[in-house]
Amino acid sequence: MPKSTARGGIKTTITLPEDAVSALRELSELRNVSFAEVVRRALTMDKYLTDVRKDGCRILIEDPEKLVKEIVIF
């Protein structure tokens, strides 16, 4: 059962595959933020992308050669 922390957050435990943990550690080091902050940012981004897709928006990225690709989120 999640527990509230002194700062108003809720402490929780999750089990992740090793490759996911490695990716989170790499992002943590690259961005100079905590592991937990990387998880919070990933959740925020996933929620945002899910919401805009639900609203009918398309999510596009442009590569360095100006090729535009659509990101499909299920």
C-alpha cells in the first residue's frame, strides 16, 4: 500500500525489467536529476501525449533532415 511522505508525495514501489532501470539511470545521469524525477517526467509526458491523442491531435517529430514522422500511441 502506498504511503504518504513528509513532502506530500506518495511513496510507492514498482518492479521494472533491467533494461528499463538502465534507461532510467542513463536519463538520470544525462539530465542530472534524480531517478524519481525521471520517472515523474516520464509519467507527465505519457499523460500529456495520451490526452492530446484523445483530443484528436497528431504527435509529430521532425528529424535533422526535416523528415516528419508521426508518433503513434495506443
